[in-house]
Amino acid sequence: MDLSNRTVLIVGGTSGIGRELARRFAAEGSVVIVGGRNPEALAELADEGFGTVGIDVTESASVAAARDTVLARCPELDTVVTMQGVMLLEDLRDPAHFEAAKTTIDTNLVGTIRVLDAFVPHLVRRGAGTVVTVTSGIAFLPFPPMPTYAASKAAVHAYSEALRAQLDGAGVDVVELVPPAVATAGQEKVNPHALPLDDFATEVMDLLAEEPTPREILVKGVLMHRWAERDGTYDDLVAQRSRALAMLPGRPSPS
């Protein structure tokens, strides 16, 4: 992927990984529009020189309005990154978890589909472009305290595979970014092994610049997750990660 001359929309780019990638694309010479729900964050990004657009991926009308705004402003849009996501703890023994599950699916999976449905037809009409979906190492190696998050990201992985197959020959590439735990949004407080954001973003941009661009952007820190089943480490790693169930209220700490 040529990183220097693109017009990139990053949905969910107002903080964390998305915000850093927006800065990296801009530093390479691309035009970047950041979409999100937080007006204060969007104002800060506008002050940095980014294009911005308000978008709530859980509302179809909001997504459609954002599409119309972006394409009117940037008809040359050629890259769409779907970064939005929520990570919520759930105790599956308590039916009250359903609201968290519903929110997670609507944001992470259905929100991704809404964004793709809005912008893929434009890219197909152009006959060239790139879609970047964002999953997680947890899509391949579940983290038991966040069951629906894992399920939603596994679903986005499967959806990305199907989208790539259906767009074959249309000139539109589908790239899946698979982050591990990255030291942002409080991850560093609960996971001392979280990858520093700067290191993660550098590795991601290097991988995106490879020719050809990999179908899956796998930094070194996520390889143990992505290939756990292949490598025969899956059961042991899930058992280790299950110790984190102590994070849930009323759960005893592992002995």
C-alpha cells in the first residue's frame, strides 16, 4: 500500500490506536478524515489539521449522513478504516450481562457492517481502494471475562474473509488489522505486557507498506494469539487467560 498519497477515513479514530494511525497516515502525506462520536476529540483533531466527521455507528442515519458528508468533501476517498469498538466485562451467570452483549455486537459487528455498506459501493465504483477492518488477537484466542467482545471480533474476521472473496476482481482490497493488547485506553493498567502504542503503530505502518500488503496485519505481539490452535498452545493459553475471571465481581481469585 502506498501510504503517501491516499485519502483515508478512519471511523473510530478519535482516541487510542485509531488516533495514532491517523497521525501516521498524515505524516506519510495522506489526507485523513477522522470519524467519531466525541465532539471534543473531533475538535482537537480538527485543530491538528485533520478532517473530521461526526458518526455513530449504532445509528444507520448517522452513518449515511457521515458518508454523504465525507464523499461530498472528498470524492477521491480511497481508504476506509473501521476502528470503532467497545470492550465490556460480562458475567454470563448473570442475565443482566445481555445489555453489554447487545451493545458490543451492535458496535463492533453491526457497526462495522453499517460502515462497510455505506462506503464499499463508492470504492467499487472507483474500481480501486482499500478497506481495513479491525479485529483483535482475542478473536483467535478468547479472553473469558469479555466473551461477546471475543465473539464480535471473531465475527468481523469471518465477515472480512467473505467480503474479500466477494470483492475479488473489483479492485478493492480488504485488509484485516489484528491488534494485541496495546498500551492505550487503560490497557496498560490491567496488562503489563501491553505493547507500547508507538511501537505498535510503527510495526503496523511497516506491514501496510509491504508489497503486496498482507491480508492480515499481524504484529509480532499478536502471533501467539493468531496461531495458538495451529501451534497446539490454544488450550493452555485459554486456561491461563481464564484466571482473569477474578476481574468479575464475586469471582474468587485463582489459587
